[in-house]
Amino acid sequence: LTKVKREGKFEIEKVVKMEILFIYKSEMRIMEKRRKTMEWVKKIIAALAYNVTVKGRNSLTGQEMGLKLTANVQAVEGKMTRILGIEFAPLCLPWERRLQTLSVLHYVVIFLGPYTLIALGIYLLFCTQYWWLVLLYSLWLYVDQEAPKRGSRPKDWFRRWSMWDHLRDYFPIELIKTADLPPDRNYLFGYHPHGIMSFGAFCNFCTEATNFSQLFPGIKPHLCTLVGQFLFPIRRVVDVSKQSLAWLLGRKEKGYAAVVVVGGATEALNAHPGTNTLVLKSRKGFIRQAIVSGASLVPVFSFGENDLYFQWPNPEGSWVRQWQRFSKKILGWSTPLICGRGLFNYTFGLLPYRRPIHTVVGSPIHVEQCCKPSQEQIDDLHKLDSEEDAVNERRVKIVVVGDCRVGKTSLCFRFVQEQFISAYHQTLGLDFYTKYVTLGDRFRITLQIWDVSGQQMDSAMLDKYVFGADGAMLVYDVTNAASFDKIKDWYRLVQRAVGDDEQRKVRFMVVGNKTDLEHQRNVKYEKQQELVKRYHMLSCQTSAKLGDSVTLCFLKLAAEIVGVQLSRTELDSNTSVIKAEVPTIDRPNDSSSSEIVWPAKSRSCLLQ
């Protein structure tokens, strides 16, 4: 300070600047050391995880990772950490996502808890001095053995626990209502498919995460499951047995609903991504119980339940399937060989992938009560339940791709919410939309719309987004010729991701958006028609802003996928009548009428 005072004010500023520069360099060195330390920590974690990796599984499980989580993380981080073939979750994920993962981990532990508890009991009984704990617990099971058959001690706080909201948002899970269920009778819900751990059945009917009580007021659902689930102390709901169903559906008080996963453990062995193989033909016990109790049958189908895990191939007759059937006879439950994602990685583990689940509750089939139904009555009702309701339900996945700013998100939002977003919001990686539609007289479809960001053309994640797609909508802007030129590139990328599988042939539709800007059109309608004829694709031109033909283009693509012919009434009812102001063009004083360039006529205008 003495030196600074002698040398004056100018030297004071110089010394201060030197001190600031020294502090900045010190901070930079500290940050560099932290970065190198984090890299070493990641390498150590990856090396430890690699030791427990199953060889040859990476190429298979990569297609089954949690898509929406990965997409959003990749958009923010730019790149996931991938070491030795294992993809690790970023360290800076939002707290909400961490809670979702923990809620799913909680459910998986409870689902597998009874089997773990049996092994722990055997160990304590024969290998430790705490055998008396096993005896006390066995005594409690004996005293409380009727609880699973009576659905005792229901707790409303457990159904409304906030933990289940995080479980719902993890996938996410949506409950879709198609008809009212009057509370003046009892119901028997026939749920399909079983999946691996029946996440949809638990979240929809054991919790209030999907607002079951608001959709079906006065109905009290009870999920029926194997009696082995009640070996765990806190799992005391309803056992899936004749005595339990007779007690629940035969009560004088009405409004009870017994939910039975009809396919059971056998159906779990058929739970492969992209397939819905049901075990229904030989399952008639629940039909008989519905007739005896007079309960109305309600078909329930969860689209996406089978897509949550990858299961080792086990075709009929293989040694894997034979071993699984043998273990089922011995243990009482099936043992599918599954692989999902982990708590901190996306490559392997026992947690499910982030795939949307849409549970559709069908219309009730009212049944006349008969204490001793004949086999003919059971067969007729079984045929009605399986053919009219389960077969005509289908999930259709449509991916919407195209360059940035062509209006993909506006199209999806207009179709689903019937609204237009005027402000531009860039899609980060991937967005999901869902809508329930009916084609023809009875064909019900759950449309899953995957809005892919235009920046994903060069991303390795595009193959993951297109996985399992039934249709692809290639969108371009009619005022932007460059976006139309990219349509061929998007077509090739989707075709490459799908492959040559004839059983899952993808239908394509080219959509020219922003037809409300007809006076700024740079892509002629004839060019689009030439393109769709060359590649055998569907064609449509829309305006997300005005809503012109938006619903029609989605319905046409869905009908082409499921093989349903749209009627003239459906075509006319989904063709919007566009209302717009007639522009007034001032005639210049020094120009003749022949010199004025008038805007082109809109193809969607009714007055030409």
C-alpha cells in the first residue's frame, strides 16, 4: 500500500487489474482440475459397470432405451456419456426426473419383493440365529390369511400418494374413457395385456394418478393379483381366486369393480416390444364369474404395456419357453428373461424404458345373472367380449418429421388440442401427443404422434424414434423450397431406420403446410404430386393456422395403416370450412389493370 500511494492513482488501477487477472487464472486452473476429476470418476464407474454387462446385449438394448428422457437430455447436453458401450445418464438431470426414476424403482422393488422375501426367509431360518423372526411372520400370515380374499384395510391416502404421480409421468400413463359406467351395478374389468410387471394396471386401478374416480365416479376398483403378492407385509388388496371374486362382486353394495389381468403369467412370456399376443381363447373363468354374479364385463386394453422391456426371444418349442413353463409349474409364476435400463444408465437393468402407455376402458357388456350358466352361455359371452371389443382396438404410432420451422408442432397441436400456437417454440429432441379416434363404424384407434425435432436429421437417435412406427408424416413449408428438397432425405432416413420388414411396412404421407400463405408459395402443388407418385406415398396440403385439412390428413394416414376405407361422410365432415377476410388491393394510379399481379388462388377456397 505504501508503494501504491507513492506511485499514484494510475498504478493503483494497474495493481488491481493484475490481482483480478491472477484470481481469474487461479479459478480457471481449479475448474480444469474439477473437470479432469469428473472424467476419471466417470471412467471408474463405467469400468465397474462393464464388469456386470451381459456380452452381446448392447446392440439389442440400444433400441429399447427411454426415448423421451434421452431426447430431452441430448437436446440440453448435446451428447450423452458413452463409455465401453454403456450409455450413462447425465449428472445434471432435473430433480423431477430423478423422482420419477425413484418412484419406478420403488414399484419394481415391491413387485419383486415377495420373491426376495421368500429367499430371505429361507436364509434366516436355516443359516442365522434369527429363525424366530420367520416364525413370527409365518404366524402373522396364518392369522391374516383371509385378508387377500376380502380386500381388507383399504387406505385412501395410499391411492392418492404423490409418489404415484411421478410413476405416471415416468412413461407417461394415460387413462382413456369411452363410455360411462353407472355406479348402480358391479363390474368385472378384463385387462390386457399383462406385460412384464403390469405398470398400467397398477397405476390406473390401484392409484388416483390417472384420475380414475373423476372419470368413473362412484366406481371402486380392486386389482386382483396372485396370492404370492400378499407375502409382502404392505400388499393386502384382493386375491385373484373364485372366492375373492365371488365375495367382491356378490356384495349388496354396488359400484365395485374387480380388475382381472386375464392373460396372467402366461401372457407375460409373450410380452415383446411391438407385439400384442393375447392369451384369451382358453380363459373363460372370469366370464363364468360375471354371469354368476351378474356383473357387467368391461374390456380394457393398455397400448404400450409390452414395449417397456426387451425380452429374450422365446418362441414356442424353444428350450427357453420349455424351461419357463417348467419353472411356472414349480414356482407358480412365470420367469421372463428381461432387460431394461438401469438407475444410472440406459443400457441394461431392471427398470422399464420410458414408453407411453395408453389404457383404454371400453364399453360395458351388460350380463344377466344366472346362478348355473350353461357352457353355451359362457361361450357366447366370451366370443362377444373378445371379438367386438378387443380385436377392434389398436394403437398406431405416427412419426412427424421435417425441417425446422415447417410447422410440425403446430400441426400436431392443432389436431390434438384443436388450437393454434402463434408463438414459435422449438422442439427439444422429441414431443409426444395422443388422440383417441374412431374410424368407420367400430374401429377404435389410439394415435401416438411423435413430433421429432428438425435438428435430429444427423442424430443417431433418429433410429430410436422411428422404432415401431406404423406411419411417417413428411412435412414441408410451401413457402420454403429448401424444406421440400429435404423431403427425399427424410424419406431415406426413415426407410433406413425401418429396414425391409414387410410385416411392419411404414406408410408415408407428404404434407405441405402453411397453405394460408398461398401468395408466398414457392413450391408448386404439381411438384408434390410428382414426388408422391414416384415413391407411392399419400399426399395432403394443410394450414395449421386455419385448421384446413389437418384432421383429415391424420385420419387418412391412420386409415391407410389399419386398412380401413373412409366413407364420404367422414371425408366431408373432416374438411374444414375456412373463414378469412377478403383482401383489398389498392389500384395504383399509374398502372393499368393488366400490370397488377394478383395473388394465387387457394386450393382450399370454395369460391374460385
